[in-house]
Amino acid sequence: MKILVVNSGSSSIKYRLFDMADESLLANGLVERIGIQGSLINHYPAGKDAFIKEIEIPDHRKGIELVIDALLDNKYGVIKSISEITAVGHRVVHGGEKYSGSVLLNDDVMDTLNEFIELAPLHNPPNILGIKVCQELLPGIPQVGVFDTAFHQSIPEQAFLYGLPYSFYEKYRIRRYGFHGTSHKYVAQKAAEILGKDLKELKVITCHLGNGSSITAVKEGKSVDTSLGFGTISGVIMGTRCGDIDPAIIPYLMEKEKLSFKEINDILYKKSGFMGLSEGISSDMRDLEAQVSNGNKRAKRTLDVLYYGLKKYIGAYTAAMNGLDVLVFTAGIGENSPLLRKTVCEGLSFFGIEIDDKKNDGLKGKKAIISTENSKVKIFVIPTDEELMIAHDTAEICNNFNG
Ligand code: ADP
């Protein structure tokens, strides 16, 4: 069974083709700068030369056409006919309150997805566009939607409601949704697998730390709380997003600086976090760590805020679950920053969290247990693989569908 995974963004399309027999990656690639000058396709077939071509890509339709051509190409291709593709799995950012799992994308589901555009105005429209183009260009091949929000639909009301007038929840569905769900679910399951335990028996905290970051508490195999919420700015500070702030700051700043709705939004989403706190050093963790080692105070205070925020979430979620068995670090920063992992875990021995410096030092992008033998909490680094998880869900839905 071959599954194509598509992640369609506003100006890019990422794709991967998996052979589910052994979960091997047959090809992956990226269509970039759709509708912008200098558009290109980067195609990486397993065991063959990469193929990178600059070509005009005015829209997503042309982008997907190029992906299909690349997969079928005589020299760079990995399949002979599109009928070899059993199904296509799509990453969809927002599934609202309706989807707590992945779904076959029929007309009814597509109508519902359109309703969620107002909840994710930047992300859902290009996701939907990618699905529509694939439906047109790959007729008869089942398409499955896998939602970033789905895993978090198990969060109980006490954790998903905000302290606003309840009518806003009823009218506008304002609540905590959470994101990165596919990643949190994947790494939590992997950790349980490595320990040889059922995830349902474990209390797990997963830290997905990338350009966007979120922390999730997983109990009895379900997400019970997560740090991103209605939008994608709450929780710990991120590359350019502010993380948790007192909401009183927003009207105060708007008044003081005479800011429009768009301007304040830009500050919260694009000019804050690492970039804002460091006064423009960078939104990239590597640059900040390099500056800290050069003694830069602006970089240091920025990372101190991040470390402290992470410690607080770990403490809060340990309390929420009445204990902790497993702590997982994943995504760009979580997988590649031994310094962050060490600093965050230090001083948490009260919770039974003890990191082994020898195992942690220098560990980048590899699956490993980095806690000491005696640590009550097992600490893991697990590279995330959202695409493989999407492929799994897609395969499962197709198997169920085919009876
Ligand atoms: P996205 O949310 O865009 O998927 P990623 O998961 O790729 O982001 O994470 C990007 C972040 O990971 C950046 O802040 C980057 O600096 C950080 N990162 C990548 N490699 C390293 C490294 N070797 N050391 C520290 N941080 C790293």
C-alpha cells in the first residue's frame, strides 16, 4: 500500500510518498514559492538523484501536477502509474470541535471544513485548496484529512473553557483547541512503544518545540491539556510569537501606541517571542544559543524566559495528571538542543526528573532515553514524524473503508 502525504500551505506544498509495507519513504519533496517569482520543485526520490527545477508555478493546481509528474518521471520517478497510490493523506490544521480523529474527505466533510476557515484563516484555506486539487487530479483515489486539533478534542471542559462569558463559547466556539496534535500523539505513542508499555498506563508530557511550540499532557492515552489554545500564540515563547501574556496588555498597548487590530496582531504573532525579547537578534534558536555563548545578555534573558516557561508547564501538567512517568522532547529545538533539555530538567528532581548529562550532551536528532537509571520519570528525545503519522491514519481509514 502506497500513501501520498500532502501538506499544502499558502505558498508551498510538502509531500511524501510512503510504502506502508515497511514504512519506507519512496520520495519526498517540496514545491516552493507558489504564485511568487522564482518558484521551484525539489524532489528527492529514495536511492536516486535529487531533482530540483525552477519553473513557473502560478497556483496549487500546477504545483500538484508537478508533484505527480515527478513521482511518475522516467528518471526521477518512483511509481509507474498513479493507480499505485492507494490514498492521499492531507494535513489539515483545524478540525474545529467536530473531528476528534482523521476522516475520509467526502462532500459533507468538505462543507464542514469550509466552516472552520474563520477559526484558522491563514492555514485552512490552503489546506482545503490542496485537497480539492488532489481530488481533481487523482480521481477515484481516497483522500483523508488528518487534523492538528483532533488529538486535543479529548481535553475536558475544565481545561478547554476560558473564563469569558459562556455565550462566546456558544456563539463563536471560543475555547482551547490546541495544535501539533499529530506530533504529540506520535511521540507519546513512540515513547510508550520503546518502554514496552501501553500508552494508556502512562502519564506523559510531550514538548513539541520548534518555530511554533506546544506542551501537552497525555493521560490514559489522551490529550488532557495543551499550551496552545484558540489561536497559535499561547503557551511558551516561540520564534516570533509571544506565548502567555496578561490579556490586559493588549488594549493598553493598542491605546498607548495607537495600534490597529492588524498591527497588534502582527506584534503578538510576528514581532514577539525570541525575536522581540532579544531585540531583533533572531527568531532562530541556533542564533540565540550562539549569542549566549558569546555572552550576549539579550539572548540570555530571552532563553531564560523560555526555560522558565517550560518548567512551569511541566510542573502544572504534572499536577494536572497527579504524576508523571514520561517527559518527551521533540521538533527542531527539542530534538537538537541539549542545552535547553538540560536547563529545563535541572531543578525538577522534586518531580523525579533526573537528566543524564552524558546521554544528553551532543545528542541531536536521534531517538534516545536521556534520563539517569534512577530517574523516576523517563526522559526521551524522539524525532517527530507527522507525515508518517498522517500516512498511518490514512492507511487505517482506507482499510476500514474497504472493509
Ligand atoms: P517548525 O515549527 O517550522 O516545523 P522546526 O521544528 O523545524 O520548526 O524547528 C525550528 C527550530 O529548531 C528553530 O528555532 C531552530 O533554530 C531550531 N533548531 C534546529 N536545529 C537546531 C540545533 N542544532 N540546535 C538548536 N536549535 C535548533
